[in-house]
Amino acid sequence: MSALLAVERVTKRFRGLTALSAVSFEVARGEMAVVIGPNGAGKTTLFNVITGFARPEEGRVTLSGEPLAALAPHAVVRRGLARTFQIPRPFKSLTVGETVSLARPSAAGNVLGAPGAAGVGSAERVLRLVQLWERRDEPAGTLSQGDLKLLEVARALATNPALLLLDEPYAGLGPGEMARLTRVVMDLHAAGLTLVIIEHKLRELMKLTRRVIVLHYGEKIADGTPAEVSREPRVLEAYMGGRGGMAEHA
């Protein structure tokens, strides 16, 4: 499979502090990759660089071979790359259905049907995919934390992306909510959506992904299957203090 996303030797600094140091990796179309690492490893900074919220000092990011570095976030979305944020901030006075209908679909994705699909039909498909169709007429401000996370996914999905980045989607969720979100992620991946996920809740995601990328102090220190990464000495030392396996810290 050809690379949909390519991150090439990306370096980002903040007032002399190097948040990302020559980070490189590719994500193939249809793949699901998980980015992990200790707090401060540079994970969210990486997402910010990829999606146009931060500009790298060095390196470049391409989507389907086209550079993204000079684009504003809304222009990145139009190219077919959408993201969620760690803390959902819905328009509380809008209904769930209205929130999703605000999105302008790109022509890049195919999860909503035909490329560039829009309108009532696509909003219904999005809400059914994230299991919120039955709550479409409820104000977003009345949703539980678990449903807010699903609505955050729906908002991004409604832009019809070719690639969706999820930033700590499991944060703050209970076991039942995590299981529900896992089913949604599996359905989206099965529908052909390419996914890159930042997360600390390892147990859930290690059941799903075949690809794990590990960051530590802004450097990529491992990239492979969960089994391969869990045996890497640098990962054990950096992420888990050198003790046990990844499952113990999920």
C-alpha cells in the first residue's frame, strides 16, 4: 500500500526546547497506527504539526504526496485530514444532528459514500457510525462524557476525511464507554478509514492495532507491532521504567 501520510524528519522547538526531533514515519492508506509515549513525549505537538496548528522548524508533512506545512488547519481539513481534541468543546445549544451538519465535507474520503458526499444522508451515516443517531435531536450540552467523545469523532468524520487523527479519545471514560468507543473505532477502520491514534489506555488499543509508534522526549524510539515494541529495551526504560510489559500499564 502507498503512503497516505508521510512525516519526514520533522523538528519542532518552543523557546529553545525541542518538542520533536527529526521524527519520521509513514502511514499507509487503510492502516491504523497508535502513537504512545510518556507525558511530554511530543505526541500532541506531532498532531499539531501534522494538522497545521504548529509549523515545524525542519522537515515536512505530506498527504497523498502533497505538502501540508504551509496550510492553515481549515485548509488541511479540505485536503482530507481531520482530527479530534483531547477535551471536547461542543456548541452546547446545538443539537447533535445540527453539530454534525455544520461540517463541510472534503472530496478526499469515501467513508460517507461518494467522495464529497454532503447533506442529510451523510449526517445520518456519520451519526449511525458513531452510535449517536438516536440522540440526534438532543442538545449537545446534555450528553455524557462518553457521548461527547463520540460527538467529537462525528464532527471530524463529517468532513469526510481520508485520514482521521484521534487525540486521546479514551481519556476520562469508564470501561463501558471505552468498549463502546472501541466498537466505533473498529467499525470506522473496517469501513476503510485510515486512523492515527494517540492514547494512554493501551489495553484497549493493543487489541486492535498492528502498528505502534513510540515517542520519548520528542524522538521516535520504536515503530512496529505491539509485540515488537513491548520488547524494545528503550521503550521499557522510557515508557515503563524498565519493568514488566505494556499490559501492566494499560
